[in-house]
Amino acid sequence: MLGPVILAASRSDRIRRLISAAPVTRQVVDRFIPGETVDEIVPIVRELTDRGLELTMDVVGEDITTPGQAAAARDAYLELVDRLKQLELGTRAEMSVKLSMFGQALAGGHELALANVRPVVEAAAAIGTTVTLDAEDHTTLDSMFAIHEELRKDFPQTGCVIQAYLFRTEADARRLADSGSRVRLVKGAYKEPAEAAYQQKHEIDKAYVRILKVLMAGEGYPMIGSHDPRLISIAQELARQSGRKLDEYEFQMLYGIRSDEHLRLAAEGHRMRVYTAYGTDWYGYFMRRLAEKPANLRFFARSMISKG
Ligand SMILES: Cc1cc2nc3c(=O)[nH]c(=O)nc-3n(C[C@H](O)[C@H](O)[C@H](O)COP(=O)(O)OP(=O)(O)OC[C@H]3O[C@@H](n4cnc5c(N)ncnc54)[C@H](O)[C@@H]3O)c2cc1C
């Protein structure tokens, strides 16, 4: 019951100001967003890759309101690419982007987001890695998929995310499961209306399995974005049934969540990619992590009370 309330709060400017200014917040945020600057994140990239993990790097931020902020988002990613170039990690460190951070919701936003994200995708390709377009709320997806298709003309390895909770996603998966495509399947993290999305966990889980079957049977490269132990076992079984080798799919989890499982899967020989977010505009990302697990909110509230 708490999840939808927290997701509504994630879009409130007033609550954003309150939570962002609370002195204790930073300690709790660190668990999920382990740095604010490129300098702070590079040692973490080194540490995770040294332990056999791969990364997808996210500069936090979304729903920006001016073209200047969208250009700043592009530049933050270009700075990241510059630093990744020095580390020579190739596809072991890729990037995830939210198009709303690149201006998608502004006037002429579709073209603006495409113009801002293209240089990032180009720069990533020049250092031998790639970019995945995150999925935001359902109203943004037609534009996201169109940008994905456009980028893939020149950079076919550009990935995208699909969300199991949306009714549309099984059809999207069939369209995307073509040769060379990289598709991350997640359950979905936004507050969506009953007209567009399953609301019950068991329905979402069932949809996840149906869609995963489509991706595993297809010719693309499935990226299983989940911490759910049941879905991870099912994914392993489906990969086996469809004759996929260990390097023909990968698991992805978020930094700070089930970290032992990251290492266990990597030790079993799986490709395990950790979604690692950093930056100062962490509010929306952080609130979605609280919404996913109400125990996180209780922990956060207790810290506020005991330190406040
Ligand atoms: C790599 C990656 C990329 C993602 N990208 C997107 C995206 O582009 N768009 C989008 O809408 N969503 C995205 N998500 C979020 C996703 O939609 C889910 O909200 C999130 O992964 C929780 O679902 P779950 O599959 O882990 O299953 P759940 O059933 O929610 O969780 C399974 C178990 O994992 C643990 N767990 C899960 N979440 C948390 C948490 N926040 N804190 C502590 N423990 C937790 C708990 O032990 C829980 O019992 C992404 C997730 C991952 C892993």
C-alpha cells in the first residue's frame, strides 16, 4: 500500500525539498547512489570490475525543465565517457540514460532528446561500449522506442528497457526480439494507471515470465533486470531450454540491492551487470528504491527520527 504513496511523493517538489535538505538523508542515499561526482564514482567502477562484475552507469536526473539542463545532462555523460575511456573497460562499463533528462518532456522534446543523446551514444561507441535507454512512465515510451529505433540505424547495439507491468510490453518484446537487439526486461518502477498496467504483484510476475520467454526464444540479447530469486531461477532455466550460452544473455541488478547475489551469479560464470547511479539529482531514483521495498522507508524514517 505504501509504494504508490511514495511514488506520488517522488513527483512532489515540496517533499523533494524537505527530504533532500534533511542532514541524515545522505547516509541512507549512499546505499543506492554511492557518489555525487565522476571522481567519487571511478574507484567504485574499479572495485566492482575487479570483482568480476560489469556495470551500467547512470548519471541521476530526470524531468528537467530547461534546454540548458538537458545540455548539461549530455555533458555530464560525455565527461563520464572520457573517464571510462581511460579505464579501457569496453562493454564491461556501459551507460543507462533517461530521456526525460535529455529534454524529452520540453517543447519539441522528442527531437531535443534525440539531438542530446546521439553524441553520448556516438562517444560510447568510440570507446567500444554502448548505451541503454531506460523506460520511464508509459506516456514517454512511444517517443523512447522511436528514438531507440533511430539510434539503432547507426548504433545497432543501443539497448532499451521494457517493463513487464505494462499491457503493451509483450507486443513490444516481439517487435524488439530481433537479431542484435539488446533488451533489458524489468518489472517497472513507476505509478501507472489500471488502464495501462497490471497492479498486482502476481500478475506482474506472470507477465515477466511470458515476456522473458519471448526474449529468450528471439534472436536478441536479453538483459534480465531483477533481484527476484524466483525470476532469476526461471531465467536460468529458460536460457538453458533455449540453448543460450552464458554470454548470450546477462543479469542486471541495482547497486546496493542483493550485492551477495551479484557476486554469486558472477562466480557461477554469468554476466552480471550492476546498475550504478551517481550524481546530485538523486531524489526520484532514491524514492523509487524506497517504494520498491517499504522496509527501506521504515529504515529511512527511523534514521530521521533518531538523528533528528
Ligand atoms: C538493472 C535494473 C535497471 C532498471 N531499470 C528500470 C527502468 O529503466 N525502468 C523502470 O521502470 N524500472 C527499472 N528498474 C526497476 C524495476 O522496474 C523494479 O522496480 C525493481 O527492479 C524491483 O523489482 P524486482 O524485479 O527486483 O522484484 P521485487 O519483487 O520488487 O523484489 C525482489 C526482491 O529484491 C529485493 N529488492 C527489490 N527492490 C529492492 C529495493 N529497492 N531495496 C531493497 N531490496 C529490494 C527484495 O529482497 C525483494 O524481495 C530497473 C531494475 C534493475 C535491476
